[in-house]
Amino acid sequence: MYGREVETALKSKNISVGDFIRAKWRGSIFEGLLMPRPDVGDENMVVLKMKNGYNIGLKTLDLDLVEKQKTTEKPLKIESNPALPPISVIATGGTISSKVDYKTGGVHMLMSAEEILSTAPEIRKFVKIKSIVNPFTIASEDINYREWVKLAEITAKQVNEAEGAVILHGTDTMHYTSSALSFMLPHLSKPVVLVGAQRSQDRPSRDGVLNLTCASIFSVSNHAGVSIVMHGTSNDDYCLAIPGTKVRKMHTSRRDAFRPINAKPRAVIFPDGKIEFKDEVKKRSEDEVKADTSFNPKVGLVKVHPSSDPEIIDFFISKNYKGLIIEGTGLGHVPTQTIRKEDSWIEWIKKASKEMVVGITSQCVYGRTHPSVYSNLRLLRKTGAIHCEDMLTETALIKLSFLLGHDYERKEVEKKLVENLAGEINKRITIDEFLN
Amino acid sequence: MYGREVETALKSKNISVGDFIRAKWRGSIFEGLLMPRPDVGDENMVVLKMKNGYNIGLKTLDLDLVEKQKTTEKPLKIESNPALPPISVIATGGTISSKVDYKTGGVHMLMSAEEILSTAPEIRKFVKIKSIVNPFTIASEDINYREWVKLAEITAKQVNEAEGAVILHGTDTMHYTSSALSFMLPHLSKPVVLVGAQRSQDRPSRDGVLNLTCASIFSVSNHAGVSIVMHGTSNDDYCLAIPGTKVRKMHTSRRDAFRPINAKPRAVIFPDGKIEFKDEVKKRSEDEVKADTSFNPKVGLVKVHPSSDPEIIDFFISKNYKGLIIEGTGLGHVPTQTIRKEDSWIEWIKKASKEMVVGITSQCVYGRTHPSVYSNLRLLRKTGAIHCEDMLTETALIKLSFLLGHDYERKEVEKKLVENLAGEINKRITIDEFLN
């Protein structure tokens, strides 16, 4: 509730929170949606959400109704051309399915899959939506390996009955999920495309429509594999499809936040339907897709830093973890010098190696780790820890969990950890695969 | 030792490991330094380090000596023009002071500061080296806050007696050190430039010479502040000077690995002495520099991920930590949903907040965190945790340690954590400050 003066003015004009209104202030006119009163601040400051997406606070009672808040629109009935290739849409939540909640001013997940699709009518030029499934609705920061298991099983089933699958997903952990699906769908014969939005649908800078259009186009193209499709630039010109194990969210808010790491983008996709493949792809086939969802979540992650305490490793030993990824510095280093030998990372990693598989990645994000360039690295190699080539930390974590979910001998897990199973290791990083 | 056949052939030609030799194999001629036999592999495979820096293994006995291994060259005596501005060089170790050890094929720290400088004679056109100090010699992965204290004190002293200081440093943690010095030298009135090398001096792709030349040039320019100066591109054309709190090693091996994050480079520096400033800088002055080295290393770092166990926080509580940085996903999220409430990150962060200051950064690397866009974020804000604006995780970790080293009230620490003290918070990130 606003203060008494404002509430009176609103009432006299039949204005409610959520209505589109016009306010005059110091000779200027402002238009926007009336937001609820913020928790803090002047109770007579009227807050409008303007067309540019930003809120403005105005101390004025000169208010006029422009348009009443529309009742929730019925989703358009999605009719597609039956001659177009069929896809399955799997909705899991995230900003791509969110709307601003006018009660709190925050963003909430609200839209049904049908509603989301109705925001991007363009896709009906390229694909026929055969089915829409909604295995769970979750903010992506809350995704857990149990969701991955469910999602892999549903995706396998859906993709067997269509030309491809488009998965709507929150962006925070989308690259963890794309990595998990890459391993859990080992003989994938069709396109599986994860897509999200960095900005909610009600903002002028919304990105979901282009992303969804490009994802749909890519999901029926002639390739097989798990990709993330998101904005290629901060304009609305094209999207990139990036291999599911070589991708990372590299910006908190930009629309082109998802970038390929140590890899080329799989393809550039334009909203008119054009696809430019940028790397070799496996061609699609009709082979049946089966999910392999064995997964052991008892794999820890530690990022080392100067003065970091290696005893943290004891937490994972005592909790009976089966794997540990250490995000080292540079080529995959840990601190080696300590006043007392028993305090050293080297000694603690030796201890850990007796109980679990230890993988080393680099906090540089880009580039390859290397176990033997420097004498300190050879010290680390002798602990039994395994440098994970050019794998992303996030991918290494998921791959090790996947391998440890299986009935392999330890030697086999260690061997497979540095073998390329799902595009996660690139033997030849090229010069343009940095900050692309 | 190689196998008997190879050793016999080497002996007959008076060739030893480390000599520059010529080998014929299948009609081709290969030249390079004879390397020791690797630990594994064919004992009669002769290994040469070629001029391009790579090793080749050849199964041949057709070997000829080109040049005996030179005895360690005496460093050139460094004579500078007394009219040039004086700098102090502070050598701490790292690849910039390393040479390949022909005994092991690995890289060892060998060179004295004088030797290093003699590799870059160009610098004598721009500066006069007033003093060379060597407070410690350490691989940068082994740097600890105790070294930072020592280094800050020495740097303050040295810079008061010169126009600027150049610090030779290993690259792995150079950005942690530049951040530590940025806080520990709060009223810095002169340039302090950290410089390193990604490739050792004996490699054709060596980068130390250009880096050292540009660092020297920048260290006597009209500005004040801590910067890292390293290759701007993978060519030898220019270097970037990047603010000490807004820089990160973003590639394990590339020469242009150090990039500005959420900031502009401070300047572009050309080896002919030209400097193009790219952002506003504080001008130099003769104000005395004093180090403020109070520092509390009891600050932990946790990177969250799907299925991560929040009980790890108990490790830091039980060890009486005073601060914790949580590297969240996206805008600064942690998982909020768990089967049992007491297992949730939110509950554990609440517990931690009672004992210590908790800061939230983003594993996206680029962009700003935001405490209130989504309802889950507001949940996190209510725990008492503080979103650290656009600060790098590494910088936030060091800043919180620095603040907690001082006699501030907790409220004061929390307030200063999100105030810009040393360029670590950029209120206006521009569009070109991504993947630059």
C-alpha cells in the first residue's frame, strides 16, 4: 500500500497496481506500469515500470489511467503446419518462462509452455510442435542431479518420437545441465537444444524470442548432439549453438553470456532459418536414443587460492566422497609450500587419492592443464591426481560423477576421465577459441 | 641415459645432453637441443627440443654435433643513462626468471634479476635501474599472504626512492598479488607494475622481453596505481596495463592470458615507448607511500554447483573463520531447494552469517551480481550475505581479508566491502568490457 495521499488519488482514477498509467511530474510526462510500493522509502513516491524496463519513482499525485491491467491472456492455440518436422518441447523453468510479479516487483515463474511458445510465433514457420512436456518447474540454481536423471530419461523418450528436442531451462546452471545430458545421452542420434533467456519476457531487451526461434530451427537440422543455443552478440542478429560440454555462462546479465570455451561454436543460426555450421558435426540418424543415467553425486569441488587451507579435503574424505575436482591455478597448480609438511596441498591430495579419484582443472577457464611443465606440477602428478586436459571445471565435475556412477574399476574411471567421450576434450584448440 | 646404441653414437661424436645437434631421419634433417631421455618410452628414441619450442622424438643414430652447450653466460653489466627516470625492480620468481633445466626437461627458476634484465636490453632506453631487490624467490602458486605483506612493505620503500617499481612475478597468482597490493598500498602515488612471462625465456614464443620492456615504460609514466602489464594480443605488438583489482589470468598458456574484467585496460603500451591511456588515471605525485598490511587470512572460498553440499560451511565455522566468499551462479545465486530444510545453502549461510561476514560473487566471472532481481536472491539477501557488486571472486576474497585485518566494527566491514576502495567496483560497466 502506498501512503494515504497516493492511495486516494489512485482510487479517484480507478487505478490499481499493474495498470498502465500516465504521470505528470515537473512538466514532464512519464508512462509505465504502476508498481507496488517498495518495502523501503517514501510511501508517497509512485513507482512506474517504464517501457525501457527500468523503474522510476515520482513524487506526484497527477496520475491518469491509460489502460487497465489486462487479465491474464489466454495462450494462443498453437497450430503448426503438419508438413513441418516435429519437435518436442520440454519446459523446466527459468527466466524464459518468467513474468514480472507486479505484487513484489520481482520475477516469478508463471508461464505455461504454451504461453512461452505463443511469445515466439515465428517458430511455427520452421517446426511443428508435436508435444510439450513439463517434467518439473524449477529455477536453474536449484537444479540437482535428480532433475538431470529425470530430464535425460524424458529427453531420450521425446527425441525418439520427434526430429529433435528443445529444452527450456534457466540460465544459471544451463551449462551444467547441458554437460550432464551430453554424458547421459551417450549415443544421441538427434539434436537436443537447451535454450533460456537472460532477460524476462516483459523487458524491451528480452532475448527469449530470438533464442527460442533459433533453438527450434537448430533442433530439426541435420546433426546429432546436445547444444546450448543463445544470443551470439548483444544484438538480436543471430544465435550460437555451442557444444554442451564446451560452454559456460560467462556474464551475469548479458544476452550473449554463453560462450564456447576451448571449442568452436557448433553453428551460427539466423532467425530466417539459415544455419552456418562452424565445426564438424555428427549427422542425425534414426538410431534409438537411450539414457544412461547412472550418476554418483559424491564428487566435491575445491577452488584453491593463496593461503587456502588444504584440510578442506578432509571434509570430502570424512563424508565418503568418491571423487574430487580441484580447480587449480594456471596450468593446474596447487600451493606446494607450507611451513609444516602435513599442512600442504600435496600431502592432502595424496591422502584424498587413496580414497577417491582426484581431477585437476584450471581456474583460468580457458586453455589446457599440463601435468609436467614445471617441477611443482610433477610433484602434483605423483600424488595420483589427474590433470583433466582442457576440460571445464564444471564439465569435469559432472563427467567424474557420471563415470563414478558406473561399475568401472578405478583404473578405468581414471582412463576415461581424460578420454574424449562427449566432445569435452579438444586435442587441438585453435587460436580463435579464446574470448570468442 | 639413452639406450646403449644411442649412448655409443653420442659418445663417438662427443655429444652430451643440452648440446645443439643435427639429426638425419628418413632423408630429413632436424636440428635442436638434445634432451634427456624421457621417463617412459623407447630408450633409443632421441629427443630434440626444436627452435619452435616443441620436442620431437627420432629413432636414428645419424647424429652430428652443431654446437656444444654453452656454459652459463655471465649476465651483462647493466649500465643505464643516468638522465633517465629511476625505477626499482623487485624480483620474486616465476617463469620470467626461469630457464629450462636440461637435466629434467622441466622448467626451473634459475636467473638472477640481473640476468633477467640483460634479456631485455631495450629497457635501458627508457629507464635507469636504480635498485634490484629480491625479497623472496617463489613459484607464484606458492605465494601466501605473508609474501604479500613483505612485498607491500618493500614496494612502498622502493617506490618512495624511485619513479616507479616493476615487480617480476609468476603468472599463476599474479592477479591475486596485484589485488593484495592494490589494497595494501592505499595512497599509492606512483606506478607499481607487476609483470611476468607465460613462456620461458629459451622458447621462440618467449613473451618476457616485450612484457618487461612495456612494464618499464609504464612504470615511469604519469599515473599512480597498481597494474599488471602483459601481452595485449598473441603477437608481439603491444602490452596492456590492467588495473590490479580488475584483472584475471584467463588462459593457462596464451601470452595474452591476462584480461581486464568489468573494466577498461588502463593503457596500451608499445615497445617504442608510446603509451595510449584508455581510462582515467590518478596522476603521480611525490606523496610518501606507506603500506597498510593488516590482513586476516581466515577468509574461505566456496564455489557452489548443482548438488553441492552446503555443510562445507561448517568447516569454516569450526575453524573460526572470520569471512567467507561464496562464488554463486548467475547474478549470485545459491541452490535454495533441498529435501530437508536444514540441508539448504540458505540455512547454512544464515548460520555462517552469525559468525562471519559472507560475501557473494559470481562464477560467471564477468558482470555484476544483484541481490534482488529474483525471489530466490531476496531469500539469500535475508541471510545477511552481501552481494559483492561486480567484484571478481579473487578480489573480493582479498578485500575481505584486508578489511577483516583491521579494527573495524562488523557493520563497517560490510559497508566497505561494497564501497570502491581501489578500483575494484565499477559502477558503470560498458559494452566493450566483455571478453576484451
